[in-house]
Amino acid sequence: MLYRIGDKIAYPIPIPLYLPMLNQRLLTRIEEKKAKLDSLHPLPPAVVNRLKEQFTVEWIYNSNAIKGSTLTLRETQLILETGMTIGGKSLREHFEVINHKDAIEYVESLANQGEPITAFHVRQIHKLVLSRIDDENAGQYGKTQVCIVGAQHVPPESWDIPHRLAGWENWLKDSEKNINPVELAALAHHRLTEIHPFTDGNGRTAQLVMNLILSCHGYPPAVILRVNRKQYYGVLMQADSGKTEPLVNFVGRAVERSLTLYLEAGTPKTKRPLPDQQWILLAQAADGTPYTQEYLSLLARQGRLEAIKRGRVWYTTRKAVKAYQDSVR
């Protein structure tokens, strides 16, 4: 099918026979945690507000830090809470925080409306991201050929961008019927960065769209952590060469982390968790098993072991290690 835009034809992005890419263990855990979170709704207002504040700060800080912002997590929080500028930091960095908050609120409003996501929404998100930083280009497709530093991928010519975004919009609409929401969000993110429609702010816009898709399907936002910056760019480059599975599982692990944090905050704590269900360091979890700390770390990074990353440190449970051990016997 061809899609007419004015007097021109937009060719849709082809949808091949789809094969699931999420690691089966990771997918099972995500689905179980999503079902458990759904069973807790509606969460108490105080819990909802606390989670929203926590994830907004984390999301904005990490997304901007990946692109080079020097603001700390605490400085980001101060800007959001007080609106104050931070001494020694640029006005651009200040507006990157304020703008991102506005963009998140817009994404939340779109998710609540439940309307199909369009190229117009992508442009509106980008407009909010670059407002007061580059008003001339905010929400406007690039007008010159873009070269991505350090990447072999060459984005399409500027004249082709509107048609490519129209194809992206149609692909998204058609793919919702047969692709897991987590995988769909990851692939939509990559396809946007691959098109690279804007002169600046493509990555942040793509992450916002990714979380818009997740939110539309009842998932909490997935935060791509600054400490995973190198891995994030690495899986994006693999996706540029046609290997999208690493990116899908990278995003899947971020989704699982968010689900875990939501469940921790939303589950009533009526008694101490059982010893085998408590989060412990990988070195402790490896004790008494055939696995080393390094091997458990590899399993955690691959999503094959249930684990959560706090800062730069991985944690898991003895129950999770036993579940993995039983699954490979």
C-alpha cells in the first residue's frame, strides 16, 4: 500500500515476517512483573507522586547526561523543584532540564488521550526539547545533510525526511498489531534515530517517543542510564547494521528495572522479605553456586538473570540465581 501526502507518495517502511527478539527469560519476567503491577492499580496517590518525581528526575538527568550535560542528579533535581539556575553551569543546560520536563508532561498527556502516535507528535516533542535553546530549528526537520560523528550510518537526505517520517508513522500503526510493546518501543526508537530528522535533539526525542509507546501500553518509563552510555550507542550502531536484537534486549532490561522499582514502591511491606528474595551483591549471590561474580554479571547484562543495577553496581537475589540454575539443567 502507498500513502499519499499532498501530491507526493510516501513509501511505507516494509514490515517483514516478525520474529520475537526479547530473550525468553527476560520477556517472561517482564510479563510477570507487568501483570503484578497491573494487579496493584490503582496505586495510592502518595506512591504515584513519589514515583513520578523519582522517574522524572532520573529520566531527565540521564538523558541529558548521555548527550554531554555536566549537571549532576542533585542539580537537576534543584532546577526542577525551584527553577533556580546553577552557578557555573550554562543556560543551555538549565533549559535542557526545563524543556525535558515540559516534553515529559506532553508525552503523558498524549498517552492519556490514547490517540495514534504521528509524525506531528514527534515534531511537537522535539519542539519542546529545543525550545529557548534553538527556536529556529525546534520542531523543524533538518534542511541539510547530517553526518553522525563516529557512526558509519548515513541518514537520509533532508528532502526525503518528511516521507521517511510518514513511512515511520504508518509502520508504527501497522506494527502495533503484531509486535510486543517493549520491542515496538525499542524498534520505533531506533527507526527514528536512523532517520535522524532533526539537526539536534534526535536521541532525546527518540527516547521520549519510546516511553510514549510504553506508557500507551501501561508500562512505566524506561530510563537509559548514563553509566550505560557506551553500551547504548553500541547497540544503536548494531541496529544500524541490521542487528536489532541487542537494542531490543537493552531496552527490555531498562523496562524490567523500572517495573522492579515500581513494584518495590507499590507493594505493601507487611513483613520482611524472605532471605532468598532480598537484593544482594553478585559476589554474595555467587557464593555456594557454580558461578563466579563475573559470570553472574554477564548474565545480568544479557537479561538472562533477574538483576537490578543501582548506580554502577548490580544486585540480584538467591531466588533469581536458583531460577537460572534450574532453567539450564
